[in-house]
Amino acid sequence: MARRKKPENESPTEMRVRQIKEAISNHANRSEKVSWNRKMDNMVKLIAELSPIEQEILALMAAKNPILDNVQVLREVMVKECVHPYEHLAIHADYVECTFCFKKLSIPSEFLNREEDMIRTCDDGEET
Ligand SMILES: [Zn+2]
């Protein structure tokens, strides 16, 4: 490992910075530095192997994005024209939610007092 050359026309600030860096980076011995630099070379090679894969990913995303855009446009139309399909309806205590368009729908009035009706029916049954 060649010793770093002292640069010409170094300002006092530049010299101080260089000396601080040298003092720290010279704590490791020569063989530790050689070993570490070999690992750095390996890392550079591994990162270079990533490059063609990243190109493929970019190409796949370029193919994927226009399809996703079409899905988005279609979904917006379907939300606007939603028929609230059976399989997308979730019943809550006092409303029904369509899980496709996220509208909250009223429970149809003929089903509103069902529970009360059933209790009344039971009471009637006991009385007779
Ligand atoms: Zn809906």
C-alpha cells in the first residue's frame, strides 16, 4: 500500500484534515488493510452483478405500470357505476358497507325492526 503523497500547495486547513484522516486510517496494520481492500473488491464485483438484474426489474416495471394504470381507470369507472354486488356487501349493526366502492348503504326498511318483530312474535306465542 503506497503511502499517500503529501499534496503540493496544501492550505493549513487541508493539511489538518489530511492528518486527522491519516491518524485514524493508520490504526489498522498493512495486512488488515490488504484483507479489507480485497473484501471491498468483492463487494464491487457483487454490486456489478446486480446491474443487469436491476435493468430487468426496470423493464418489468415498465411493462407492469401501463396495465396497473388501466386497472386503476377501470376500477374508478366501476366504483362510479357500482351495483354493490352480493359478495361485496358487509352487514354492520345499522348499515351495510359495499367493500368494492366503500359506500355505506342503509339497511332496507323492511328489515329494520326484525329483532323487535321476533320478540313480539315470541311474546304472542307465550300468551296463547
Ligand atoms: Zn358498491
